[in-house]
Amino acid sequence: MLLDSLAPYLPAQPCLFEEPQIRFADLHRRAYENRVRRALVSRASDPLTHLYLRQGELAALLHMPEYAESSDPSALNRLPAADLGARAGQPPEAAEPHKGALQEANHRRQAP
């Protein structure tokens, strides 16, 4: 009944999922994907930060996108981990060639 009463406020696109739980999970995933994309693109010219991590902490951070990719394979799950892994133990200049996640987010933002 609630969904029917909110129907006039829903977007005009066809409903891809009939089950509310599946629909919520998809919207939840897209919201976080949009957050990642906006964070990457909106601060492309930000200065580099100096963040010191223990090797175990870095490994844990790199495992998190792998876990996310196992449930939703996408470049935005894979590329940040690849970028961080390539920069690990490298000088600050390593940030410049290893910015695939930024480039992918920018490409998706420009796509229609």
C-alpha cells in the first residue's frame, strides 16, 4: 500500500525489480557508487595527502574493494584498490600515473 501511495513520486523509468528488498539493495549500491564517483571527480586537483599506514592496515584497505567487487564487479570497485596498491611504498609522484579510478569516474560522469 505504501509503494502504491508513493507511486506518483517515483521516476518514470520502468521498475527493474519487483521485490522491494532487491530494489532497495540496488538503490543502496548505486548511492554508494555515486558517492565514490563524486569524491573522485570533485577533488581531482586536491593536493596529495601524507597518510602513514601500517602494512596490515593498507592490506585491509585493499581487501575491502576486492570484497565489494566480489558482490558487484565494476571498475569503481577494482580501480581504487589497484591505484592504492601501485602507489604503496612509492614516492608521491606515483600518484600521477596511477589514477585509473579518477579517470574512470570522470569518464562515467561525462557519459550520457
